[in-house]
Amino acid sequence: MAQTFTLIPRREGATTVLQLCHGYGQPFLDVARQTVSLFAGTRIVVTTVYLTGGADPLVADANGGDEVIFLEFSSRQIRGLKRGAIAAVTEICGQRDIHFAIAHRYKPLFVASHVPGLFVVGVHHAFGDYERYMRRWYVNRRRENLALLAVSDAVRDDVRASLSKWPHPSIRTLYNRVDVDALQAALLSREQAREQLGLADDSFVFSNVGRLHPDKDQKTLIAAFATVADQLEKAQLLIIGSGRLQQELQRQIDQLGLQDRVRLTGPIPEVARLFRAFDAFI
């Protein structure tokens, strides 16, 4: 059952934009927050809808915006034709007179583009979103009501190469936003950050933060660290994040005998606060 969190009471005469997200696992909670920040100081109300993930007031607060709705579908429920999700999002848009949506990743794009009268900006965060023929066929059919953004020029070029019928201006880059002042203000000291991470003061720490995914290629990073580990006796490698490669990467670490030198920490909330703990960031 959907749960709604109202963060800011609706303003008279405001226009509502829908932000549709697959889920709020990192980095996508921060991505949603970044999108909300684009509309700060305007007459635009942002309603963020998460297709999956349990309702969580802390997530809603971190997301920001005016309203956050958790539809609480399972991953299985948004496979295939996604009829339940389409019906729920259509109802939300009708209740709020929404005509414009920002959809992160392909499945939310698919759902949003089924809502009658809704113009959708699809945001792509990874390579290969249009390797499947049916996805290319679908967005080509919906082209008049779609525009596409990518979070890097490389992802943009990958999408353009897959969708050769699209004019290039319809597929553009919008980089992820970083609030430098806010990040710097939140940083812990080197000593505090190392204590929180259990790192010795005299160790030299290489770090990596990201999904444990082939796109991020931590496998090569671990192999590279293995080649210099004997020369850098006090060096450590910290890999922060979660993903489908976790077990495979741990096996690689064990096979290389690096259990005491390379650590998979899993995800760490607000990890940017700890960056002063690191000597080198990869």
C-alpha cells in the first residue's frame, strides 16, 4: 500500500513535477535529492515517487522536495508490463494534475511514459540501457513525448549510438550535482574519520566508493593493489559500497592473500564525511 510523506504544504498556483525512481538504494537517494535541488526557489512542486522500497520517513526527509510517495512494489511486481505500477502512477498524476515527469533509469521511464498526456525526461545512469531490441523499439514509438538525459558524455554517446533515429539534441548530458560547500562543512577530521573506520594512523589508505559492479571494475583495482602491496607494507585498500560482485571480489581478495590489506566495508551512510581518512581516492 502506498504511503505519502508531505514535507512542504502545497503552495497555491504551483506547478507539480513528478520525479519517478526505481528505488532509493544509493546512489539513487542522493540522485533524487539532487534533482529536487534543481527546482529550489521556483514555483515548482516536486513529488518524488519510489516504485520499490519500504516507506521510510528518514528517506523522505533526506530526499527533500514537497512530497515523497512510496509505492512499495517488489522488484518482481515491476517486471514485464508493470500494469500495477502504471495504474498507481497514473492515479498520482491525475490527482495532482501532473504533466511533466523526470524518470531515473529505464523501468521508471517505461512506467511514466504510459501515463496519458505526460511528457517524460528519462535520465540514464549506466551503459547498455538500450542493448535490448524491445527497449529501442519502445522508446522510438514514444519519441514525441520523451527526451533523454545522461549523467556523463560517455553514457550520452552510448544512448545516441543505440538510438540512431533520434536527433542528437534530444539526448543530452546533465551531470550529477555536487554541493561542495555542504560536503566540506560535513567533513570529519582525519583522526575522527580513521577512528570511525578502524584505520591505523600510520597506514597509507587507498579508497574506492561505488557499486560493486563490472562498470566500476573493482576487480582490476584489487589486482593492481596486489602488484604493489609488497612494496607498500603499510598500505591498505578500502572498498566502500555494495552490489552483485561482493562475493566474487571477496574470493579474489582471499585468493590473493590480501584479507588483512583489502577490506570490503559494505555501504556506509553519508560516507563523504569520512573522505579525510583517505590518502588516495580511486
